[in-house]
Amino acid sequence: MNKILEKRQLSADVYEMVVEAPLIAAARKAGQFIIVQIDTDWGERIPLTIADAAAGNLTIVFQTVGASTRKLAAKEPGDCIENILGPLGNPTHIEHFGHVVCVGGGIGVAPLFPIVQAMKAAGNRVSVIIGARTRELVIFEDRMRNYADQLTIVTDDGSYGRKALVTEPLKEYCSQDTKPDMSVAIGPPIMMKFCEKTTAEFGVPILVSLNTIMIDGTGMCGGCRVTVGDEIKFVCVDGPEFDGHKVDFDNMMLRMRAFKAREERDHHRCRIGLGLESAAFQ
């Protein structure tokens, strides 16, 4: 049993929880994730990224998009999560690159945070770009300011920061005389696709985290199958991060839409392809 210590609602459908998990907190590295089983041995297993870890506790941030995440959101401090497994996935490759630009869209800002921390600890100059549809959906701003050398916030409607998509400030960084040495993008697949296109134009390397397409997190369901270069990879066991210039985003998003009509009819409203029809960041 893992006790919930803190709970905070970040926006209408997004929650942050601090949970006791000392062994996982001690072992986790930036970029890794956990599997959570909320109720009984027969409960659904859902993969969630780790937003932070300290003093034996994990911070998780999740969006309520199905039955299991709604059950999790209904829990309060003092309640317990029956099973947490982790850390899973390959850690982010961290080194002293020089200048690293980190881009987060919507809830993707949460798993980006430990990467920003680790890149800064490795001696990099870190520039952070946060994107959201509207001001109310901007998360982790204060925490990012503690580590970012420069923070840029953009919103689709211009209600906070600049009225722009994240690719606009990303292109500005890439257009400078001294280009970034590395970039990282986490967010909706459509956002990561256009971040890749932007950096490719200037020859800037980019890491993308495809954690948003994971389902069971064990490599058994095949739902997170993706083409990387000329190889087939599974995000949960081979990733979740890949060289963005090698990811076939079009094929990935086509597969994610394959069962959209059935997902919309399903009772738990599981929307694996959430946000694919629009550049708005979920």
C-alpha cells in the first residue's frame, strides 16, 4: 500500500499527487515512469510518468480521461494506492550538451520537469518553453523558473505569455547564430511532430518522449508500437524517449486514430488519441 500524502487539482481535469514510495523514489531517474493499480488485484494497470521524487515520495501528475484515472482523482490524502510498480522505462540520456531547449505542451510539462532538473544539474544552459491552450492550463511554472535559465510561456488564446504555438520560440532559438546543442519535447503527438520538423530545418537534435501513447506499460498489448528509423519499437520497453528525427509520427498518429470511434462509444471514454485533430495542447 502506498499512502497519498498530498493532492492538488491543477486544472479542470489535471491532478497532482504526492505518494509514499521510498524504494521507487530512491531508484528513479529522469524520464522513467511507474505503473499504478488503484484498487484490487483485478484493477486496471495504468502507466504514469514521474514528475518529481524527494524524501521517499513520488509526485505524479495525471489527466482524468478514463475510469481508472477518475478513481484515482477521487482519492484523498490518507487514502492508499494498492500497487505501484517502477521505476520503468529507459532514463533520459543526460550529459553536458551545452545549451538545451526543453519544450512541454499541456500535461507534458510535468514529465519534462525532472529532465530539466537533470539537464541543469549536468551543467547545461537550459531554456524552457511551456505551451497550453489557455492560462488556466499552464502548470509547473514556478518550479520550472527555479531551474530554467530562460522560461517562455505561450498560450493558444494569448491569455498568458505570448499568443503562439511552442514551435515559434523554438524556431527563434534554432535561428540564433549559436544553435541549441540539444532539444527535448514532451506533449501531444502533433506538437512533438512539429517540434521535430522545426529542429530538423536547422539540424538541431531532438529527443521526444512518447509516453502519451502507452497503454499497459509492459510491452504486451502492442498499443505503443512505433516505427523509429527502420525498426519497430515499443515505447514502454524500448523508450519512452527516442530520437525525434527518426520517429514516424504520421504512422503513429494514424494508428492512434484507428479505434477512435469505438473509444468514443466505450463507457470509460478512453481517448488514446486525445488532441490529434488540433494543434491545441491538451
